[in-house]
Amino acid sequence: MKYTVNEQGYYGDFGGAYIPEMLYPNVEELRQQYQQIIGDAGFKSEFDQLLKDYVGRPSPLYLAKRLSEKYGANIFLKREDLNHTGSHKINNAIGQILLAQRLGKKRIIAETGAGQHGVATATVCALMGIECVVYMGEIDMERQAPNVARMKMLGATVVPATSGSKTLKDATNEAMRDWIGNPVDTHYIIGSVVGPYPYPEMVAQFQSIISLETKKQLLEQTGKELPEYVLACVGGGSNAMGMFYHFLEDEQVKLIAVEAAGKGVDSGHSAATSVLGREGILHGSRTILMQTDDGQVVEPYSISAGLDYPGIGPQHAHLHKRQRAQYVNITDDESLQAGLLLSQLEGIIPAIESAHAFAYLEKMKFEKSDNVVICLSGRGDKDLSTYIKHFGF
């Protein structure tokens, strides 16, 4: 198992738990108990039941005929946009709320960028009757106003992060501060495959349902469970990790992770971490992040709030370094065009995050027989105002 975590919480050179003393008890409690809890038969059956009856899984694997015709391959969409709450984020939120209950936690905190993880967390807290506080960058609150309204309607308190770039990184900092101040009764539901161990692994395991289903569905539809290519967008990287998880050891499957180039990799307005980043510590783990020569985090930029993060999860850093996955990037404009194209060819309006993965099809060459799976990680309702502004609808 070359690409999975070791007992110390590392993926090769990346991972670990670099945390303040005050957080040590919280993270240690999680580390000691989470595998046992999620391996328990009662947990598994409750998790599976909720994914089926509440989230609506399995999500369909859809052969996009007009898109396939355009690009000359069989292009399948893993429809995470059809999940309850509109994205893949709910898979992890369900898993972590069940975990928090079993740890006896009475209060949940979360950070959110595009707001989808915040909505998913507020949703599961409402479902279970648990107090919920979501930290969100002030700028993200403006550009993702419908999701802020959803969180409030679901009973969550939304706290604006007003420091730094007022986006996801800053919301994460605020959530970490809250957790340090409330270590006993509070569980922090991290939304991506980032943070101190065991979070990257735990989130990946909850999201791995995406690739588990895909293998079965592909076998049913094509007679082969392995595609030639798998694509997903990457900010912190949870939908990509879920989409890649059960293909990691199948070396013949090409994994393509699409980051946000923003206004261009060299523009100074980008979130293309794997090109612009170096190894260092971010939010509790050793990974690849965008930083200055003296180690200050560089402010990332993307038109898509969910990809606007200065690092990638440690497992992604490992896959990048080992060249198991190819990390590429797409600009704001390219992603918006791809979102419009998918809408008009297939009648599906994607989240701008997901549109980054679709945009990369323009840069690939396929054989007619190639099976290509793209993780359609979220739906575009939350981004309509951005699409409208760009295209002038």
C-alpha cells in the first residue's frame, strides 16, 4: 500500500500532527478512537443507512453522450451534485457527526469556503439536534450568500472571518482557535483532507464511497471496473481523494487532479499549489503550500471559493511527489466556459469548482474506447451570480 497512511499518520514525507499543546488532547482522543468507532458494525450500519435514505446514495454514474461525442471518449459523470445539500461534502459530514455523538460531543464547529461543507455540517447538526457554529471568510460570505442563508435557516451560527484574505484559510484559522478554547465538549468537523492526522485519513475514508460505487457502476455499465482516466478538482482535495481512493493501487488508471490557476499561474492571483508551492506546515500537517521565502503563507486566489486554499492535503502532496497523480491547473475563464458548455450540452449546471475538472478535457487526447470518469462534485446553484456576472445573462 504505497499511497496510504502509515501508523505515524504520514503519507511518505507528508502528514503528521503539528499542533499546539492545547489541541493535543482533542486530536489524540480522535486518533485513539476513530478507527475503532468507524469499524464498529453499529456505526457502519447507521452510516450506510443515512447515506442511502437521507443523502440519496448511490449517486448515479452517468454516461454523458453529447460530451463524449465532443471529446471522442466515453465520459462518465459521477453525480455527487445530486446528493442531498448539493455536493460530496455531506458524505463526510454524516460520518463525522456520528463519530462526534459516539465521542460524547455536544457542540460542532466547522470551516467553509464555498459554503457547501458549512451547509452539510449545519444539515447534519439539525438532523441530530446538536449546536453548530460555522466559520466563513467575509469575502466568501458575500460571494456565496445563498449558502449563508441555508446555514442560518438550518439553525447554525455563521461567524465571519475578517482577518487575512477573509477566505477559507482564515476561516480555518478561526475554527482552530475556537477548538483550542473549547477542547472538551466540541468536535471540529474539518471538511477536506487537510489538518492534523487523523483528519486527512478519516475524511478520505468517508469520501471513498465515491470511488467504491464508481467501480461497481462502471463494471455494470461497461464490463470493466477500471477506467483509463479519473479527473477531479482539487482545493484541499476531498472530492478528489474520494474519487481516487479505490483506484490508487491500480497503477494503470491515470489520476488527474485539477487545481485553480485563477488569473494565471504567474499572475500573482492563483491557487495552483502544486506548481507554486513548497513543502511546509499548514493547518497542522506537513504538506505542499504556497509560501514566501521566509515561510509566510501566500494568499491564494480563485473565482471558485472552494478551491481558494493555499495548500493541498498531505495525501495529495504524496501522490504528487510520487507522480501517482498528475496535478494540472485551469484558469477562472476556462472553468467558466466549461461550466457553460456542460450546461448547454448535458443540461447540468456544475459548481465552478467541478467545472475546473471539465475544462481540462480540452487539453487531453483520447482513444475512442477510453472510459473517463469525472467527479461532478457539486451543483452550480450557489454560483449562479458568478456565472451571471461573467456571461451577462
